[in-house]
Amino acid sequence: MKILMVLTSHDELGDTGRKTGFWLEELAAPYYAFKDAGVEVVLASPKGGQPPLDPKSNEPSFQTELTRRFEADAAAKAQLASTVRLDSVSQADFDTVFYPGGHGPLWDLAEDRHSIALIESFIAAGKPVALVCHAPGVLRHVKGTDGRPLVAGRKVTGFTNTEEEAVGLTKVVPFLVEDMLVDKGGLYSKGADWGSYVVTDGQLITGQNPASSAEAARVLLARVGQSAA
């Protein structure tokens, strides 16, 4: 099995002067769920090379056993430093794709034509797609095989308006993930703020927040296993 993980290349948090990027737990937890299952993992980003880490995600209060494992893993960090360019990857080479969040994807991946086409290609090929936290925001312009928004009529979740409000970025982000999913016709639901909550609808797997990352990865592995059976 071969899994593609797509990370943001965007590092500016609006006009706040602060940095953003991908959220470490949302990379580390799925990365080791996949690696420990013997799966080959390829990391990609729009610009290639080292993607920006949201510095807040590596503060002590947000570190986990798996983020510390990643930080101590020389091979993993070397792989992260040399992500492949997103426009160079093909859906045909992978069994599935996983998008970690962080605020960065709302600026670049949500508008990236290569990301949009890639997700549409995975869906058209009958392969599952998983996204967590802010990453469901990258579905903003993605269409299903029927030409309608991919999320229309599908059960989905993603970072909640109340979670965004709690981190004080409601007025900073280009759009709110929850509102966008609803506006596009998604059947949005959520669990408790900051608790693990994952929703599956056919090929589409979405997780609400960082705590949902490991569960979303486990669900994805099971889904790919069923597809291969």
C-alpha cells in the first residue's frame, strides 16, 4: 500500500505578522499510523521541499508522544525536508491520500488547481480521501463526478466555528471551514470541541480537529483494506 500525504506550503497567518503552516500532530499521528502498518508514505506540498510548520503546534502544551517521536526521527525529518512538488504526483501511483491541517491549507491548498484536480482524480478512481481539522477546507472548489460540489449531500466534519473562535482567528482566516462545508451543501456534524470526531461518507473521511488525526488515519487504513479485499 502507498499513501500520499499533502502538506501546505503557506506560512503567513493573514496580515497578523505571525507564522502558520501545517499542524505537527496532524502529520505525526497519521504518519506513524501508516508507517507502523507497513505502508509506504510519500509527502508532497505545492512548492516541494520543506513545508512550514505552524510554530504553535510544537509548543509544549501541544506536543504528544507522536510529535516527540517525529521530532526525534531523523529519517522522518529528512523526508519532510524534501517533500515532492504536488504538481509532480499522480493519483495512479497511490492507493489513497491524506491531508493534514493547520491553518496554512486555507490559503494555498484550498485554491490550488493541482490539489483540486488530484482529489477529483482520487474520487473518480474510487479511492478514499481523508482530511482533518482545517484540511476539509481544501474541498472548497472540489467537484464530484456529477459536477456538483464534492461535499454536497455528503456527511462531513471539520474545524468548528467555536474552535476557530477559541483560538482567536475567526476574523483572520480567509473562510471558516464549518461555514464553507455547510454552504457547499455538506451534511455537517461535529463532536465536542477538541475531542476526536471522525465522519465517513463513502470515499470521503473527515476529522474535526488535531485530536481526530489518529482516528482518521485508522479509519482510512481500514477503508483502503476493504477496497483492496
